[in-house]
Amino acid sequence: MINRERIVEKFLEYVQIDSETKNEKEFAEKIKGELEELGFSVYIDKAGEKVGSNTGNVIAKLEGNKDAEPILFSAHMDTVTPGIGIKPVIKDEVIYSDGTTILGSDDKAGIAAVIEAVKVLKEENIDHGNIEVVFSIYEEGGLYGAKNLEYDKIEAKRAFVLDSGGSPGEIIIKGPAQDKLVAKIIGTPAHAGVCPEEGISAIQVAAAAIAKMNLLRIDEETTANIGIIEGGKATNIVCPEVTITGEARSLVNEKLDKQTGHMVECIEKACEEFGAKAEIETPRAYSAFSVDENDEIVKLVKKACDILGFEATTKASGGGSDTNILNGNGIKAINLGVGMKKVHTLEEYISIDDLTKTAKLVLEIIKNA
């Protein structure tokens, strides 16, 4: 049986270990030791050396019944800022930070749930197949840990990612692809008071381009946004250079191609109109994924929820996660709700009930796998 007091104590301990993105080493070493105590063989890969983190992804395997298909649980170790010196507070059965930092339930709630479920598995001597875990680095800001994971160390072909804000029982079966857009618009400087007609304002070009773009909610599957505009030096200089940074997302890769192409076209036409130039990059951050509602991996979670009395629901997400990257590397993955709320804010919180339910769900998935 899941030990409510123990998982809360462990979660509180985890969030007080600083692990902002690219500085996950202390937490990784802590988790490595705990997994080894539970009988896992543990390996820390070299992803950190590639992406600038001070450690790599934690990859671990617990041997089990060879007749059962192996399964993988995944969560990320890093947190967003401000995530140093977190002081958790419990109020009315809900865990918050003290309001000066984020809480870190994104994604230490997922890690705590896996650790607690395996402890119960060992204590009650429950039969299981091979269990693998990946606790990744540098998820926030680019999914770079998962992108650089040493996949040859992974045996499982189905994975459960514990990194969604929905309640336990929510199953994310679709996630969007995302393109980044970085466009440097190059105009011509001139004195704004003496000879402005000799200049080409990069700000004016950028404004004209953005004004023509279809942005925000494009359709039920597609979104787009310009989030950053940088440039200019003084009011008396016709601005020679501006960089605009944005993104586009869609659950359908073809729709994303169309939206990104539209945004690029708007920039190119504005440059042509004003006589400016543009240097445009549109790297794909990650591809979309879609798992069928009737796939066995979804049925497995629904069965576990039914046994526990949880309401199981499936939905699409507008955000990216390690789930996208795992699917893109031949591992069928779905993202599961763990109950974290208002993540990436100082008001982040998670209820003790949802934390406990997540551990129960992990345990039941293992039992039925």
C-alpha cells in the first residue's frame, strides 16, 4: 500500500534540493543512490556534456519477470527559475512553496511517485517485469536531455511519462510539433532627424510583417506567437536591425509546415516592400505524436484507473514534453497527469491526494503490465 506520509516526506526533501536547468547534478546523485538501494542498476549518460548541463540523464533498470514486456517510466529532474532555496509549505493538505520560488512539483512529483511505487513493489514482493526509468536533464526550455538520451541503453518500447498537469487518470495521447522562428531583419541606419528618408527602419519592417501574420489560435490544432522583439539603439537613429523570435505549434505536422511558411512569407514580403533583408531560421524543436485511443498502452492505463476507481480521460496537449522525443525515437509514450497546478509560477501547488494517487497509478500500471 502506498505510504502517504512517506511520499510526502520524500517529495518535500526532493524539492529542497536545487536543480534548476543545467544544474541537476546534486539531485541526480541523490536519485541514483536511492534507485541503487531499491535494486536498480543505474547509469548516468553523457547528455550533459553535449548540452551544457553538469550531469547527464539518469537511466536505471530493475530486473523482473522475463516473460513480461519491459516498461519505462520517465520524468525530468530540472526545474525552471526561480528554483533555488525552495521552502515547501503544507496548507489544508496542499503543498505550496513559500511564495518566493516555484515549488518544483514539475517534475519532482513524478519522480517521487515512481520511487514510492517501487518501494511498495519491493516491500510487498509484487511480481513484475523489467522496469526502466529515465529521469532526464534539461527538459525545460528545449527537451535537450531526452533529445540526447543514450537510447541504446533502453530496452522498453512503451513508456509512461509523468509530466502533465491534469489529475491522475488524465492520459495525453496527442502532443504538438513545434517550430522556432528567429528572424533578423536588416535595414539601413540613418539620422532620424536630419535624413530619415535615407534609412530603412528594421522596426517598421518587423511591424509590417507581424501585422500581416495570423497569430495566436489558428485552429483547434494549431497556435502561433511572436514572443520577443529586440533591437534599436537610440531614438535619433533609424533602426538598422531587429530580431523577432516566435514559435508555431500544431498537432498536425503539415499544418505546422503551412503556418511556419506563412510567417516566413510575411517577413520576406515586408522586407521586399521596404528594401530590407532578413536572415530567418525555423528549426523544428520537436515533432508531433499521436497514440491511438485503443492502443494497448492506453488500455493498460485505463484498466489501472478502473481498478483504482479513478476517472480515465484521454486528451491532446498544446505543450511539448519528453513524450514527443520518446515517440520520435521508437518508444511508444503517453503523458500522464500528476496533479501539478500553476507550474512555472510562484503560485505552483500540488495536493497530497494527487501526489498519492499518482504513486498508486504507477504501482497499478506495473502490476498490470
